[in-house]
Amino acid sequence: MTTAPIPRRAEPDVRRQSLIAACARVLAREGAAGTSVRVIAREAGVSPGLITHYFTGIEALIAATYADVDQTVRAAMEVAVAAAGTDPRARLDAFVTASFAPPIADRALLATWIAFWSLVSARADIARQHDDQYAAYRARLTEMLDACGVAPDRLRLASITLAAVVDGLWLELCLSPGCFSAQEAGVIARAQIDSLMPPPK
């Protein structure tokens, strides 16, 4: 059995994605200050000209990489949600605890995020992108909390609270995995969710 060749029209997307992947690796290893077209080209094994063919410059490539990493994280969360079935609380628990398992709980991914965060105060476009991505994450949490019966007037602060707890646990789990386990992070997060739930009728 032979592998079917990739259609020629798909090649630009494959090449573009390979440059994004190389950019993510460079950001994780070198930080934002050490990321340039030349370094990314060397990482990807291509000429610098190929990068400028697909992106208007390093700024556009970094922005595309930020969006791609965010999409990867969202996709992993949604896979966990889909596997949890139809119960709203089970789906919320799965969405939250997905952050404590691969591919999200990963030190290389953390290093890439740190590079992005370092650009938030320096680049208005990255700041807007960060705000949009965080708003989308909170909106998904809000939707799930609403499905669990949290009162409408409590949804906004509940989603902010839960997002902060998850982010803090994820950060410490990536930085110091010996301090607590992913399972313990899940216990803490679910306890926070319990505190946000409406009282039983």
C-alpha cells in the first residue's frame, strides 16, 4: 500500500504550518528577543526568503504562531469535553482539568506562552490578540457554568475566578511539577467549581 501524495494545492498550507511550528520552537528556546526570520529559517531548514513569501514579516509570523498555539490548546480542551459526554458538570470538569494534562501541561508550551506574554506590553497587536483569546476562553467557561445552573448575575466573576485558578495551577504544574500532581490540581480545581455551583434545591 502506497501513501497518496499530498495535493499540490495543500502544499502552501503545509509549508506555512511548518514555519509556524518552527517559530513556536524558537520562541520556546530563545524567547521573543532571540526570535528572528533568520533563526526561524535555520530552525525550519529553509531560506529566509521563504518565510517572507508566506508572512509579511516576523511580527506576522509570531502573531500567526500565537493564534495557532491558542487553537491547539482549545482543540485539546474540546476533545476532553466531547469525551465527557452530555452531563454539564462533567463537561465543565473535563474542560478545566484538560489544562493539567498533555499537550497543555507542557514546559515547552509554557516557554512559548512566556515569549508571547513578554510581547503583550510591547506590541499592541499581540495585546489585542491576548485579550481576544482570553475573552474567548472566559466565554466558553461562562457558557459551561451557565449550563450548570450558575445564576446569570454570578457568571462573569465566576468565570474570571475559575480561569485564574486554572491558570495558576497550570503555571505551577509546569514550573514545579514535583510540588503537586495533575490529579491534585484537578482536585483543587473541582473544589473551586463546587464552590461556584448553586445550592441544591
